[in-house]
Amino acid sequence: MNITLTATCLFGLEHLLGEEIERLGYDRVETIDGRITYRGDEEAIALSNVFLRYAERVFINLGRFRADTFDDLFEGTKALPWETWIGRDDAFPVKGHSIKSKLFSIPDCQRIVKRAIVDRLSSVYGLTRFPETGVTYQVEFFILKDEATLMIDTSGDPLHKRGYRPQSNAAPIRETLAAAIAAISRPREDVLFWDPMCGSGTIAIEAAMQMKKIAPGARRRFAAERFPAIPRGVWLSAREEARDTIVQTKFEVYASDIDPDAVALTEENAKRAGVDDRIRAFQADARTISAPGRRGTVVSNPPYGERMMTAPEVETLYRELGRHFRDLAPWQIYIISSVQNFETLYGKRADKTRKLYNGMIPCVLYQYFKNEKNDERIRRVTENKKDDG
């Protein structure tokens, strides 16, 4: 079966998600903010849910059409082949979003879409009322600039819920974002990866999972596993592939935190994720850590002042981190923050920045990867050559 799929993601992760989809062997059709549409089949639904690290959900994309009026929305929805998926006893709740469109009332759009699907299925099954006691197909509409897209959710719980973090600290970072930050920092087997403000250990765990090639969805279930149109074998095959993909690695991760409860939580989560053999969790103040005589990368999500610490406390912390982390040179530093004057507080302009979103909070990933000591040596050599000339 040829199926159009749409994978959603946090803003800023589209490039990483698109590369993942292509590595699975599927061709992208369209990329817009927060979502990528691509072609696949039944197997693609299973593989996407099991293997995509940066996706929030995977949808079956039924179709797209212009919807300037409620009549347009009704007729466009009714014209789609809902009976391909939804049976006579199945449930099909409706939810959705509307952005920059004439049809801005979400409750009204929900009612119209629901009524259109009922009309379509009534003509197919000869029913006027549907029991909705069978398999649940969560229908989702997305209206952007008067273009309506109608979809069926295959994931169920969002894909950032890997299953290893039943509990988290007060300000958790989403697993999909943590995976992206880890990937951007370019983890390598011979370079120590250290999160000195690890919280519940999410960044450290996601880095270790990537290096061990552990599929993020291998330990959880998905809504589409109950869809009769998708053979059970594709799920068995996807999980078998996930098991076969895991590799052994010498990659080492330090996960430290000033809070002993956070350290204990990190240890529990790492064990559930299957990466406790790669992560050393311990209590330490990020402002006093020292490089253990080897190459390393610091990657962290310090407090923003949103749910942990006050704004003045955060500013003091950033100043102290900036002064202390300079002593770790030539280590590379990656820090995500929503504080707009981070570079001023930290005391150094980033070599590169990348705009990301932690949930709905706009953030910037500040990347420090240039070797200051080496740059200074090159500058002196260049100046000496000029003097000799």
C-alpha cells in the first residue's frame, strides 16, 4: 500500500528529522515548520515510530485541500477515503489546529470534520449511528493559511515518551530535543561526553542511546499496532531490526548534578534505557568540575529561570559557568538557554548558534568549539612571520 506520511517535530529539528527519514529509505515530499511529509508503506509506519529520534508523532496523511469556508472543510473531508482505515465499529475522535486561516474556531472545525467523516462512512457501511467501541483512530486536522490537511495519528503517546523516564525533575528537557542537542555536539567514541547539570539524565541518556544505536521507540507501544490494515509482522520485523542494530561502544558519559536526588534519578533512567553501562552518574557542582586529562565535550541544559531558580540566580550561575568553563579549554561547550543575553552573562560570544524550542519555549543552542589556545598560538606564529618579513 502506498501511503503518504507526515512526521511532526519541534521547530528547529526539521533538518535532522528529514535526514533520519531519508536514512530509513523514504523520499521527502514536503518540509514546512515542524513537519515533514514523505512517501512510505505499512512497514514505514512501524519503522518510523520505532526508529525516528527527532519526531513527535507520525501521521497517515489522508489528503490536503483548500478550506476557505466550513462547506469547503466538510466536502473536502468527506471526499477522503476514511473507510480504508476506519471500520464500522471503530472510534474516530477529532482534534486539530488552525493557524493563519479563516476557519479559526477549533470546536467548530472539529464538529464539521466529525460530521463529514460520519457522512462518508455512513454511505459505505449503511449506518446512521456508529458505536465507536472498536479500535481508536485519532483524527487530526491541520489548517495552515486556509489549506486543510487531514490525518490519522499512528503513534498514540508522543514519540518523545521513550518509556525510560516515568519520573523527571522540575524542568525536564524533551527527549527529542535532548537527542538533537546530543547529535549536534557530534559525540565520538574517544571523546568524553559530560552533562554537569544532568537533572534526570535525558541529554546523557540520549547521547548514549545514539552511540549504542538503540532505537528510541524499541521499548514502547504505538496506536497503529491495533490497526487491522497494518500487518502485525511489520512491527515484529521493526523491533527485530532494532535489536540487531544495537552495537557495543567504548563511548563514555559523565552525568553529574549538584542535587543527589537528580543523580539517583539519572541512574534509574539510564538503567531503564539500557545505557547504564556507558553512563557514570555522580554528585558535583558544575562550577567546580575539572577536565580529567582527556578530550571532552560539555553539553548541558542549565536552568532558564522559567521553573527553576530566579532570574538573578540564573544570571549569577551563567557568569560563574562562563568563568569556570574557560578553564576546561580546549574542551567544546554546548549550552541551551532561553535567556536572551546569555552570551553577555557567559562572557563569550558563541562560535555558532542554533534556534531551537524546548516545548513552547524559544531557546538558542550556544556552541563553543574553537580551540582558543590553538587560535592564540596561530596568531602569534602569524605575527612573528610578519615581523621576520
